[in-house]
Amino acid sequence: MTRSILVCGGAGYIGSHMVRLLQEAGHDVVVFDNLSQGHAEAVTGTTLVRGDLLNPEDLSALFDRHNFDAVIHFAALIAVGESVAAPDLYYRNNVCGTLNLLAAMKTAGVDRLVFSSTAAVFGNPLTELIDESHPLAPINPYGWSKRMMEQMLADMAAAYGLRSVSLRYFNAAGAHPGGEIGEAHDPETHLIPLVLLAALGLRDRLAIFGEDYDTRDGTCIRDYIHVLDLASAHLKALDYMEAHPGAHTFNLGNGRGFTTLEVIEAARRVTGREIPVEMATRRAGDAGILVADSARAKAVLGWEPRYADLETIIETAWRWHRAPKYGPFAEGR
Ligand code: UDP
């Protein structure tokens, strides 16, 4: 079934991969993005509307012009450390922006939303693998902002029947194997792109944030999941909402954790390059270990990751980072 889908934040890293999958599946897509982090070059073959969730007029113009069956919402600020330093920025952008979007959807009668949530809603885990029943106890404003938005969706499902699926991403990584789109944040704060930039000599050395965590080598453990695997879960979520009213949540990861040092070793193997590192202090707001139990997404949504192997994930990112088509390291910049 062909649907008309609004992708908020569709010029960003995960959003642009989502747009590709939607296009391949034959859906009609409109991207809405303020281009604060996204790149217009990442959106091809569909309409890109430049606008901001913080401007209700931008949203009313958008919903006046197009009829949407559903919205997929990626547009948010995502840097944990920055959120600790500037919580007001995070609450305004993420929470107020989402409220504006929900108001515009309500006015237009659009009642289906797939929402980008995060493992940061859990805080420090109480169990080795985190499933959906794990308590929500964020330890940074970024995680709190996402937790608040999940709550808003649950309350609006009860109040007026908004249907939603919140997908809690663990660590998104990798790029489309075609090499046309990839991760290009400015500034970049994420581990895998930073490691690859160091391998390319585009950064002096990689600072490892903390070697005194209670893990096998003292560095943080994360569950890295390929960006296209995240995107494919959204397609499943769109179908799921048709038969299932209410607000639903699913955790998305590979179920396997790697330490920061293990990621760097894997990147050395993939790239064959030196990756200079230095030990640094812990980064504010970081949990020691975050690994997903995604059994529910597999059983209920029928989702299955295709790029589960860490080296494969890094390889796809490496292909992009060696020749990025846009972003701060694209040729000609
Ligand atoms: N990390 C690091 N050095 C960096 C960037 C990240 O040691 O320059 C670590 C960070 O402390 C965390 C992991 O790498 O344990 C993944 O961080 P990232 O920012 O990629 O994702 P997050 O887990 O914050 O969503």
C-alpha cells in the first residue's frame, strides 16, 4: 500500500536513510527539515521543505499543502554532552518542537506517528540486556527530553486516539552501502565517525572518554546498530500501527555490546590505518553500558537486522567517510 509520509528531520543522518527506504518501497515522501544538522544534498527525488518545528506557521503551511497518512519524526538534537551543558536548548527544541508537530497533526487529522526515541531513556541499566520493561530513569537532559515525548504520546493516545510507535535506538552507525548518503554531523560527536576521521588523519587523535567504567577494559559499552536496520524497523512500525491503536515502544539494537576500545580495534582492522588515541576523563551524562534486548521488535514487528556484524557496519561507514558527498569533509569544501 502506497502511503504519503512526512519525514521530519529527513535530511539528517538516520532520516535520510529512512527516506531512501520509503522511496524504494514506493511511498510518497515529503521531508521537513531546518537543515541545522541535515544536508539538502542528502534528499534527492522528493520534496524538501525547509522549516522549523519551533515555528507553528511553518507547520501549518506544510499541513495545508500536503495530505499525510503518517509522520516519521527524527528532528531533534541528540548530543548527550551538549544536553548536559544546555538543557534549555534540548527541552525547547525536542519537547516544544514535538508539541508543535503534534498540534499541527491534530489540526490536520493526521493520527499516526513513528517517533525516534533512544536508549538514553533508561539511564544506567539494572540488567545486562535492556528490554522494554526496564525502568525509565534518564541521566541526562537529552534522555529526559525523549522520555517526556514518549509520555506525551502515551497520554495523547489515551486522550484522543493518536497512534504511535516509539523506537528506542541504541547506537546508530554505518551508512548506505551505495556511498551516496552517510553520517555528516558538524561538529561530529559520535564514536565511529570520529574514529574514521582519525584514521583518515582529519583529526589529531581520538579522546577515549573514561577508562574507569565497570566493563571488561574500563571503557563504555554500546550496542551499535546499522542505520538501515533502524530505518527498516520504521517501515514495520507503519504497518503495525494500522492494526494496533495506542502508543507502543520497541528497543532496537543488535543485542551485543562493544567497548570503545573494541570499536577502535575493529576500525583498525577494517581501515588498515593507524588510529591514534588518548585517554580522557568521562564525558558528562554517559552511561557505562547500554545493550538492547530487541526480542520484542523481532517477535511483534517481525523486524530482523541485516547488518549485525560490527566490522560490516564500520565498513559501510568507511566507504562513506573516505568520499563523503556532503558535510564538513566533502571534497571542495
Ligand atoms: N566516545 C569516546 N570518544 C569520543 C566519542 C565517543 O570515547 O570522542 C565514547 C562515548 O563515551 C560512548 C561511546 O563512545 O561511550 C559512544 O558515544 P557516542 O557519542 O557515539 O554515542 P552515545 O552513546 O552518546 O549515543
